[in-house]
Amino acid sequence: MPIPNILHFVWFSPTGTTTGTLPGEVQDLIELWRAYHPDFEAIVWNDSMLRTAFLGDDVLSAIDACRFEAMKSDLARLAILHHIGGFYCDVKNRPMQPFLDSLRCEEAAIIAEHPPTIDNAAGKLCNAFLAAAPGHPCVEQALTAALRNVQQRKTDGGVTNITGAQIFRRLLTQKPTLPVRIIPSQQAWFHRTGDNGWMQRISADYNGKDKSLHWSIRQKSEPWYHTE
């Protein structure tokens, strides 16, 4: 089954903001994706939309349990790809060229290596760009693992270990025969002038100037889950 020509974005308003309206910088990036891929339906999912999408009570309960927007988004992207299929893209990814059509016939799930925002990005997975046909076993098993981690209120190893990209790393280590195509960092991302990367990872201002509100800082001192 080919990957549907649907491009999914997920938006949970950051902590400290008072509106659910998409910031202008995010809207501009989404319009750029649409311009490069006019044959794709682009959907920007928010909390209220997720609650009418029949993603499952277990998914919604896990999203509600998490305090950090990053964890909610991790869960939402997996559930959307599992139930609907298509391409998931972070709102901080800027397309540098049209490329999605070349990936649609993949039987494998698609996972990109990390953008060059960290050292030695090659070989390290991220979940900022994912794609799969609905019901793909890799996405299904990743979602199952993330939901189990939240249900058990795990906090070991950081947010990426509980709901994020580390789930894929463990899954592919345990089950290396799963049909997955890993896109090398150098191909997926713009690294330097002259590169032909598909996307560029940008910084965004929607968290404001208070960097302490970012999940990577908050996870060190705040509870990860709402009390029941």
C-alpha cells in the first residue's frame, strides 16, 4: 500500500502562551510545504481535532496525562500515522525542494536521521519527519510502546526515551527485519551552503525568549505527568 499523499502537522500551544492560534512563522512554513507539494492535503492537527479523529481512548488518555507539549505531540504523530497514514512533519522543518512524491511508493516506514542541530547527527534517529501507510507494523509497535510508557508513568532517560525517537531505536534493535527506510541526515537535512538536503531545521520564536519553558529544561525539574 502506498503512503497516502497527506501531510500532517501537530500543534499544541506552548506553555505560557494564551492562544491556540498558529504563529505567523509556523503558518508561513506550512504554506511553503503546500506550495512545494500542491497534490498533498495538508492537515494541521490541534487538540480539539484529535478528539474527533477516532484515534482511540487510550491515545487521548495518554495525551491528557502528559504535561509537556512535546510528549503530547510525540503520541499524536504516531497515532495519526497509524490510523490515517501519510507524512508527519514538525512545524520547525522548512522544505528546501519538492520531494514527497518520490517517497510515496515506499512499502517501508520512513524515519529520518537527526538534523545537524547535534554533533554526529548521522546514525541518530529523530521523529521530526516520519511517514508510513496506515497500520504499518513499525508505527503500530512504536505507538504501543509509547502508550505503555505513559501508562506506567515512566521518566527514565528523558522525554525522547519515553515517547520520542529512542522508541524507534530500541524497536529496530529488537526487530531489525521491520520494513523501515532510514533517510541519512545528509540527504534529509540542509547542512551547509551547497547541500541538496530536503529540509532545513530552523529555530522558532513561538516559545518566547524564556528558554526555561522548553521541555528539555522543564523535564529536569517538573513533574512529567498530571496527577490523577
